[in-house]
Amino acid sequence: MNWRKIIRMVSVFLILIIQVLFLFMIFKEHQHFNFISIAVVILLILLLITHVKAPLHHDDHLFEHVLVAIWIPVAATCAYYINNGLHLGAVFAAGLVGTIGSFSPSINKQSTYLKQLPAAIYCGAFIGMSSLRVANGFLFVLAAGFFAGIGLVLSKSLFHGMGGKLGIIAFTGVVIATFFIFIITKYGR
Amino acid sequence: MGVNTCILLVVGIIGAIFTFFVNEKLGQGPVRSSAGLSLLVASFFLLFPHSLDAYLVKNIPPVFIGSSFIGMVSTRLLSSYLKIGLAGIIFASIYLNTSLFFNGYGGALGTTASISLLVVLSLPVLNLRGNLTNGFSQLTKVIYNSRNRINKTDAD
């Protein structure tokens, strides 16, 4: 098995783990509501079925260019400032940054590089939607943007055309950054 | 189920379907459809914060942007408005019961959207080629054939 296949399998597994963790936390917090617990278990089963059965990925193993992923931290910082600095709200921040980013291909319609920017910019904007409780500074946003950037580079051929792909990459970045900061603050001193 | 919950479920359906429409039929691309529509909704509630109940003003923009991620799906994976609307309902239902642990995490709405979409993709009745009616007829055929097979084995 070559290293591209290993990276591909690890990326898919990481995304699956994040989704399962997300559902597990709902299950854990709603244990006393039988209906919600049962619904979460059903959702989990259906989710696993799709992961196994549906043709979600491209057969080839391509990587996104690093110069595309570099826009994630930039967009994340902009959205974070609009959200938490100007206090205009998370949705407004992501919407504004994403809308501006979506016009980037119009600068030069021949450029293939510019065509790839809207997705990276919108992905970064999701990181900027984080609240102050989670993201307590620009350093956190840059760290989350860095991890999400790695995620975007590795996942080019995965979950192609799936709604929510950019969101889950951003979420993975935020979760990993939170985890690292938790480790550093707990054991780093 | 309260009126506010029903309204948020409807917002989930509208967000997903409308984004898909703007994305595919009007050819605006997934990012502009989702971000642009969400910007319009967020701007409206920013300009008119007292236009609706405080709960709805707080929750409609996140439900809309989250469900709009579902509408970013490519036609290769999902092309029926019915399925996209269903994914929107599932999204809004998960959002209404989401965990406090991940509250405020950027990308949580996208993760919810991806879960809703993958759940809809797994539904066999909806996934058999074409629309719901075709799916039901295919399912009936499968059941009918398996019954025949069982009867045959009994007869043997």
C-alpha cells in the first residue's frame, strides 16, 4: 500500500471519528431523553452505512495545492475579527467573507488558481465563526486555520461535492487546535 | 412541538432547497449560493433585530447557513429536492438538540450538515434511481421477489 492510500484512509477515518464524536456528545448529553438517544443511534447507523456503501470519493489520490490552503488562515482571521471584534455575528461574518471570496475567480477568469480560492476562503470563514469561549485569540484562529489547511490539502479527492465538507474540515481544525492548547496548558507548564 | 421549532424546521428545508436552486439552476456556484443567501438572511436580522421573536432572531441565521451547506451538494451525489429538503429537516432536528460541549466551535454547523446529508444518502428507499415513487416501486419489487423465492423454496 503506498503512502497516498494510507493518507487517504487516515483522512477518511479522522472525518468519520469527528462525526461519530459529534453524535456521541449529543447522545451523552441527552441520555435521559429516550427518543433523542434512539434517533442518534439510528443516525449513527445510517451514517456508517453511507461511509461504507456510497461512492463519496474519487478513485485518484490528489492533493490540493498549499498556496490554495494558505487562504484558510487569512479568511479565518477576517471572519473572526468581523464576528468577535466588530460583534456583527458569526453568520454575517462567514456570509460576508464567503461572498467576497466567491468573486475571486472573476478577477481573472482564465486562472485555475483563482477558481479554487472560494472553497478555501469559505472554509476559513467557518473557523472565524468560533465564539470567544472556544477561540480566545488570533493565535488560536491561525492554529486552527493551519490544521484545517492540512485537512483541505489532504482531502481534495475525498467527499467530493459533499455539502458540509468544508465545515467538517474547519471543525476538525478547531477541534485539533483546542486539543493541542488543552495539552499545552495542562502539561506544558 | 412548538411553533418556533416548526419555523426552524421550515427554515432548514428552505435554506437547503433554495441554496441548491441558486447553486445548480442559477449557476452561481456552491460558495456564492450559500454565503450570499446567508449574508442576506444575517443582514436582515442585523438590521431588524426586533422583527421576530428573540429566539427566532438568534436561531434562524445559524439554521439557514447550516442548511445552506446541504444545498452546496453536487448533483452527482444528490439531485432530488425531496431528499435535500429531508436533509434540511434532519439538520434542523440535530441543531435543535445539539450538544453543549461543541457549542461555539466553528464548523459545527458544517459537521451537522455533513451528517444529515450522509444520512439521507444512506436511505435505500430514496436512493434507488429516480424519485420517491420509483424508489417505492423498486422496494416493492425487491420484497415481492424475495417472497416468491421463499415460497418457491417452501414448495421445493
